[in-house]
Amino acid sequence: MYIGIINLIPMRSLFFTCLSLIVSFVNAQNNNYTTSNAHSHNDYEQQRPFYAAFETGFGSIEADIHLVNGKVLVAHDAKNIDDKKTIESLYLIPLSNIEKIKKPLQLLIDIKTDARSTLDSLISILIRYPKIIQNNNIKIVISGNRPDEREYTNYPSYIWFDGRLEKKYTTEQLSKIALLSDDYGRFTMWKKTWPMLNSDREKIVSAIENAHTLKKPVRLWGSPDFPSAWDEMIKLKVDYINTDKIEELASYLKKK
């Protein structure tokens, strides 16, 4: 009996050591987030549009565009439009000047004016930048006002679309969808509800699991923008963490 107890001690120790290693491995897998998982929301409002997010290693950068008198201009609202802030000057020229894009980069372009005419004008500009549209590491993703999803496959191979979590798509339509996004506020009683209610969390988890089943990454816009919220986004497995705080989120992720 004495010998049996002695032999049991190392076995119990071995069991708990193995269990600890498994838990650590799972946590490491769930927390394997880098700045590639960061999305620069309304990036053009930063002091250094494009460069601040790109140099920090962000995997996704957002620009809102308006078609005005034949020009594709970058601004959130019509009242903020500046003729000098074109999609080319702020994003396409800087991007084309990068000698080599070493990892995947998503340029999310949110159309604020008519979907078809604005997208057609954008494409007429993009074809001047073969270095961008022929680079497999760069995805041009159209959000905001988009054509009917039945038309997605009519667009060039370098044009992708931002889908919605609640919508159902055909296999053909999904082949042109780069990610699935939604408003954080759609899942909560109030857009900035924090901490998140368990009932709201369950709705978000279900939507994300469905998206991941389709092998599509997820973004939630309008989500709270501070460390405890970023922690929650990682636990929820949100693939692109939405932020207006480039340096703060970059520092947070690098510490992770």
C-alpha cells in the first residue's frame, strides 16, 4: 500500500503537467494575434495616412471614397471633401512605391457614393497600377455601397468584396468575398455597450463560427476601442481588430 501511494505521486504530477501544457498550448493558439490582425479604421484621418498603419505592420487599412466630378476623393463625409486628397495620392502611389510587400495587406475601400459608377471609376484608376493589382499579397476589398452580390463575379480578379455576417451567399458569390463584417452595435443593446453581456457574446460567437465555417475572416466595426475590448475581440476570434488607435493597438499586440 505504501509503495502504491509513492508510485501514484509522480503519476499525478505527470498528469497535471501534461494538462498544464495542453492548456498553455490552446491559449497560445487562441492568442496568436499580431499587427497583421489589426484594421486601421478611417485611416485617412490619421496624421500619417497609410504610412502609420503600414509601417506598424497592420494587415488591413480602410479608406472611404467619394466620386466627385470624375475624381475619386477620400473623405468620411461630403462636407470633408478635399480635392487634394485622392485615392491615388493617399494610398495607391505610396503603396506602389513600396519595393516589396512582404506579407498580405488588405486595402478596404468603403464607397460612399453610387456603387457602380464609383467602382468603375476606381477600376479605371487601378489599372494604372499593375504593381498593385498584380500583387497576390494585396487585396483590394470593396465595402460600403457595393453592387448587387449577383454582379460580384463580373468584376476583375483583383477586386474583392466585403460581405455581411447575416447574409446568405451562393458559393459563386463567396468566391469574390474577402471577409465578412458587421456592426458591433447590431449584436448589442447599445453600440458602445461594455462590458459585453453574455447574451450578446453568444450571438457574436455564433455569427463568427458560421463565418469561419465558410473560411472567411471577420471584422466588427464600431467595436469599443481599448485594451479590455481588444482582449475580448481576441477571445471571440475576431480576425481583424478595428481601431482608430494605431500605436496603442500595435503596442498591445506586440506585448501579446
